[in-house]
Amino acid sequence: MGGKWIGIFPIICVLLLIVSLFLPVMGLSIFSSGVIDPAITGDVMPLGGGIMDELDPYVATVPEAGELQTAFFWVGIVFAIFFGLDALLLFISGIRVMTGNKELEKARKRWLTGGLSRIISQVIVIALLLFLIPDLIADNYPGVELTFTIGLGMIMIMVVGGVLVFAWILAKFAE
């Protein structure tokens, strides 16, 4: 059987990606002095809900609330599309390795680069959310404050990256 059993790890990643579609990508609090008191707090969800629902009462009176709601909608759509395509490609990769239609060495290289890119991209996104975005919001919308917390969806992407790196390590020994 060789290393064909290692193809189960991308399938595990597919399941984790599907679960992450139902988890919050990030937590968000919005405060605007005099307009939004207390702060609006909710989760950014790939499939909608969360903070988008919390912004509904403010859309008519605060134009920025509608802009934020639209931005979160598109962020959710992009996450859902990204997760879906990523899951599909990982599923195909895992099946091809398990059925012997793809060389383990080629898949292994993709798993390493894919795993590392997921981990690094999430670290970059977290850094941007913590250090750059709040300053941009403060500069463009005086009196508006945003605070972010890392959501389980972001953590799940790092876990998927870790599982793929682990699969790469195991595949190295299986060859």
C-alpha cells in the first residue's frame, strides 16, 4: 500500500474547512462616539449573520453602517468561495493519492507549500487586523473605533495548515 493511506490527511482538512464555514472568522466591536452606544459586537461569519445582523438597526441612520454591512457580506462570500475551492482541491488531491493516480512526492510538495501558506497568510491577516485596519478606520472615519478578536474560523485555517505540514512529514517517511 505504500504511502497511499496518507491521502486521508487532505480529506481531514476538507472536513475542517467545511466546519470552518460555520464558525466565526473573527469577532468585531464597533464604537462610534455619539452614534453607536454601547459598541456593536458580533462575529464575522462566512455564511452571514453575526455582526451583519447587529448593524441592521443603524443602516438607515448611519451610512457607514450600510457600507460596513456590505463589506462584511463580501468578506463572507470571499471566505466561503475560498474555503469551498480549497476543500475541493484538497479532496481531489487526497483521493488521487489514495487511489494511486497521483505520485505521493508531487502531492507532498503541494501539501507543504499549501500548509505553510495557510499558516503564514493567517498570521499576516491577523497582523493586518490588529495593527493596520484600526488605524485606517480611525484616519478615514474619525470617532469610529474597531477592535478585532481572532475567530475559530481563522484558527481552523491554521490547523488545516498544520495538518498538511504533518502529512508532508509523514509522507516523507512513507516513501
